[in-house]
Amino acid sequence: MADYRLYCMGESGNAYKAALMLELCRLSWEPVWVDFFHGETRTAEYRSTFNEMGEVPVLEHDGKKLSQSGVILDYLTEVTGQFGAKDADERREVWRWILFDNHKFTASLATLRYLIQFAKTGETPVTEFLRARIINALKIVDHHLQDKPFIVGGRPTIADLSMVGYLHYGDELTVPLGDFANVSRWMDAVKALPGWAHPYDLMPSAPGKSSR
Amino acid sequence: MADYRLYCMGESGNAYKAALMLELCRLSWEPVWVDFFHGETRTAEYRSTFNEMGEVPVLEHDGKKLSQSGVILDYLTEVTGQFGAKDADERREVWRWILFDNHKFTASLATLRYLIQFAKTGETPVTEFLRARIINALKIVDHHLQDKPFIVGGRPTIADLSMVGYLHYGDELTVPLGDFANVSRWMDAVKALPGWAHPYDLMPSAPGKSSR
């Protein structure tokens, strides 16, 4: 049995943040597929056993069950010593971008992609609103990256792994990522890390839902 | 001159999270009003001097400029020893709720309140969408609080101060908070903490914008 079990599905960029970290750190881990599209995360059993917030990912390790990708990433830096901050100031900077990701970046990206790709709402006032917010957030990230290879400290950290979570879903995002040259370069730099793999290659996904 | 300067405005629940912490810890602090409604946070100068993310709050202390309310709250627990976690497991639990707040709770609450109260959009598909998301998040918080006085560890922590950030704006929220008995009881418990004050009493606000 693997040391780490990740409750996840390939369609979740939040789960991918954790899966990518586990993979890049060469840890012994296995994905446990959660049937999100048939409501598994919304059942009382899932909520009482795994995560009262009704979300993936959940990481099982050493008798602990951890949820929220930011907490999982931070935990894995503590355990492995990899992709973490080198001092207290840098640690605050890493958390600052993880919070920005959760608040302004992933929050809108994940929701827009869900509506278009899975709920099949088509273009609506809500998708238009979310896309405008994503573009504002992308401008901030692109400006930040104009003179930096990675988000914090000149090297890859969990801030990158958090923020990149949804960006490799390509056309499913319906966002003009190509307009942001620094973001594109940075995505390529993350993709070039030894062990990198696409979310659909790291975690099981539901048949017929994704673009692959 | 005060030890801490908080760049803020009374209308911001995210700034309030930091202001409330400063006040509850009896720190020497002063608010510095940011003219959000005339675009101050979106200027190149604000972004290069204070916060490239174009947001309040920003906390100045000891030569540091910190942004993202979660980082500021965590920093203040380190400096004061107050409202923090007592061990590593509890610390992860505190961060888990701060992330939930940023991702699912404040993200929608702040946006809905902005659209209705300040942008004056009236009811639209976007406000309806956001309100439904808030109600889902409130159900999770209400269920969590059914057997707990506070979010983590049986006592007030920065998880409470983060999550309560927008809830005391009352009618400006256009959310049926009264339907959530455990949330209401918990809000009262936070309000009863010695030193508690309403956001509009802790920070300057723009004339004619708020409901007070």
C-alpha cells in the first residue's frame, strides 16, 4: 500500500495541486477516485468521513486526513523539505500567493470551467462575469512574473503548484491564456520540472466529461 | 506614531479581519484610509508601493508591508501569541478554514455585497448565482458549528476572525443569515469578545456608500 492516498478526480485542478506535488516529490502515493459527477462529495457519508466541506482533495497520511489544497501543499513541504520557503518572510510570501490563488484566481477559474465544460451552461452573464475576473487576476500574475521565473524566490515553490492548478486544462478553461506571455513562459517552466504530468495522466477521471 | 498602520477602508470586510485582530489584541494601531471608490487601489502607484494585487488590507509593521488578510492574521498571532493555534494539527485546521473562507465564503460574500451595495446592479443572474453559493457555504459553516462555540479548538482563533469578516455588514449582504441559527449564535459570541467593534467604527469609510 502506498504511503499517501489522495481522494481526487482528474477533472479537479484543486486535487491536481496535491497530486502534482506528490509526484514531483517522488512520494509513494495512490489516487482514490471520487465520483464527483454522481454527487459523492455531497453525500452525508463523504462529509462525515472525509471532508465536511464536501470537496476534493483529501490526503490520507500517517493517520491524518487533510483537506484544502493549500494545507496539503504546506504539509508536504514540511514532511519532504521540498518546494517550501527558506525563511519566515518567504513563507509569508508563499502563503500570500496561495491565498490570492484561492480567493481571486482558482475560485473564478474553477467555477467558469465547471459551468462551461461540465454544467454545459453555454455563455451566460455569469460566465462573462467570471471570465472578466479571471482576466483581471491574470494581469496581476503576468505583471508579477515579468521579471521572475517563478512566483516566489526565483525557484519553484508550492505557490506555483497552487496557482498552476487549473491552467493546464487548456481549451476547457475558455480563457485567452496565450495573451499573457509571462504566464505562458512560467507555465512552461513548471511543465519542465522533472516528473511533471498532466492532471488527466495523474488521476482517474469520469468517462466522457473531459476534453481528452 | 502607532506601532501598526493598516491601509484599509470601513467598507472592506477583508480589511476588517485585520482591524478586528489589531483591536482585540489591544495593539497600538492606526487606520490609513484608502480611497477605493475613486480607484486608489487600482493605480500603478498603489500597486508598486503597497500591494501589486491592488487590494486592501496592507499592514505596515517593523519595516514590513504585509498583504492578504490570512497572512496578516497569521503574522499577528506570531507576534502577539493571541488567537493562534496551540499545535501543528490545530494550525492546519485554522488554515483549512481560512482557505475555505477565502475560496468559498468571503470570495462570494464580498462580491455579492459589492454588486448590490456599491455597484448597484440590482438583482441579476450573477447576484443570484453568488447568493446560492453563499447559502451552500453557510450550510457547511452552520453544520460545523452545531456542536462548537467557535470554528477551531473551542476558543476564538484567527479562523473566526477571518470568517466573520463580512458577516456584520447586516442588510448590505442581502443574505438570509437569520436562517442559520448556529452561525448567528457564533457571530454573537465573536461580537461578545472584549474590544469587539463594528467595521464602520474601526476604520474610516467613504461618505454615503454604506448603510450607516
